[in-house]
Amino acid sequence: MSQNLYFLRERERMACFDRASPALKETLLKIYRDNKPTELDQRLFEFGAVEYHIRSSVSDPHYVHLSISTPLLSQEASVAQGISQGTVQTIKGILSDIVELVEPSREGYQLTLRLDFSKIPQGKDSSKIITEIASIQAAILSCQLKEMLSNVASQDTSPGMYKLIKLLYHPREPFFVVRQPEKTIAVFPMRFQENTDVIIATAFFQELMDVGSSEAWAKVPLCTWSPIPPPELRGEQMEDLSTNGGFVSFDILPHHVKGKRLDKTVWNLLNFYAFVKYHVKCTRGFIQRRMRKRLDNLVKILHKASSEEGGYVDDAQGCGCIKSLVSVSKTNTLRRRCRNFTKKVKRMRCPIKIHGFRRFRRRWLTVPKFSSAFKYTKID
């Protein structure tokens, strides 16, 4: 049995908001495109403690067994109920002629599916079908949040009361859903590693509030940002409330979760952290490009000015141009200082006196005299 471990880093693929798992999709496409049956027993690990187990056998070449283990959004639901019946029915409705739910599931996994590759049509449709199969883990998480948001107008909360649910989509990035009789509030504690990221994100949140409060965007969920926790989060653990980027809240009304809007609202909430980080990363890159462009323009101005003065500068770009410009400036400065010093010496009428030089000359620059007690006679 061969085991391959795939560790996907979320920070390297911030712009990837696809529902399908890239590693799972690549593996399933490779199995499908192989013309001969292969013996495969492979495990894939993804960011967020998600695990896939893929198994195919030569004795049964048309079928591939896929087991999925994923942490659920609500820890209370994961311990008590596991995957709900509504989620199971949704999974059964995905490509029912190709995907079959195996009960009981493989030990250590919450879901086991049997995929019939012989029923997948040839051509471009095959890639679309496998992509939909690779997005089942995202469908499981979406179904959980859908069940929470679909009960916005339920009667399980009394007027003036609310129910707080802590959800965990990414490790160390929890968010909260506050269920009230007339609306649902999603609260995101924002944390950043760099101080520059905090400044960029704060400006983005303030602009998001200004745009969301305008008449043109009156139908979208109302966004609010606050540097302190909202009143609904009182009593939560300090580690969940300690942030450097404040708290972003969205008011989800009943018309935001009706029909096709429900799926879009759920996916946007699940990927809000990734979207903010992607925006901060792009903004920081844009600022750095503008700074480099501004620096290049200043270097060109200095390069032109030094060329007009007669200095020689090598043709270079960026930092190389700066180095050549600095070297030429140093050389010109030294020459100018030597020239000025020579002129001053010529104008002086008295010789230069150096303190201590006479003592130095007597000690080191005189020829020593040797004396001997013996006398020598010249021999003809």
C-alpha cells in the first residue's frame, strides 16, 4: 500500500475560492484517464484537518471508493449528531447515477462513496463531473450553515433573546452566528500578523461600511465594523475575543436566504476570511509596485542630472543604477575635496607644521651612528 501525503497551505492559495479540492480532483482525473485498471490505496490531507481516502482495485476496475473525513462547523453537532440527515440527502442528490452512498462508512471517516467511472461520459463533461465530485467536502460544510441560516424566522428564540453558535471553518479562525427571531448576525473576529495588514484591512472595513450603507447597496447584508467585541459576544473566551483587527458583523435577513441566494450567502460567509486576506495581499502588492515605480522615476531624474554634470554612470536599471550613481557621486566628492585642499595649501605662505612630526623624525628617520673600540689599519 502506498500512501502519499498532500499538505496544501492556505496562505499560498488565497485566491483559490473554488469549492473543489485541487488534490482530489487531480487524483480522480488521473485514475479516470488511465486506460488500464490500477491498484491504488491513497490518502490525501488538506488544510483544516480534511482527509480523503481513495481506493481502487484491479479486480473491480469500474468502481472507486472515496472516504471523507472533515471537521464540522459546529463542535456541538460533530459530537452529538455528526452529519445531519439533510446533508446526507443533499449528498445523495449529487450525481445520483454515478455517486452511491455506502453505509456504514469506512472506520475513521464520516462519509464513504462509491464512484462508478464507467458511467462518466467522455469529453469535456467528464472534467465537470469529477470537479463536482471533488467539491463534496465543501457541500457538507455549506449544508450545515444553510440549516442555521434557513431558520432565521424560526420560533426557537423568544423576542429579545438570541442564540450564539461558534463555528470553525479554518483552524484558529472561528466566527460566530447569532440567531435572533428576525435576523441572523455573523460576527468575524479579524487577526493579522503584520501591522501594515491591520492598517490596510481597517481602511477596507471602513470603506465597506460606507458603501454598504448607500442606497445603491440597500439590499445586501448590512456590514458593521467595531474595534471592540459586539454585545452578543459577551461571555466568550478571551482567546476568541483578542484581536488586532476588530470585529466585522453582517446582518442576514430572511430575503438573503431565499432560493438561490442561500447558497451564495453561505459560500461568501465561509470564505470571508480568505477574501479579506486576498484583498490585503493584493493591496500590499499594489502599494509596493507604486513605490518601486516612483523610485525608478526618481532614479531617472538623478541619473539625468548627473549625466548633465559630466559624470559617467553605467546604463543600468533599478538598484544597479543607484549603486553606479552613488559610486560616481563619491568619486566626484573626493576629487573636489582634494582640489580645494590643494588650492588652500598653495595660498598659504608658511610651511605646514605637524605637531609631533619632529620627534617622529628624530626617532625613526635618522641614520644611527656606530662606534667601535677597535681601530683598523689599511693594508696596501
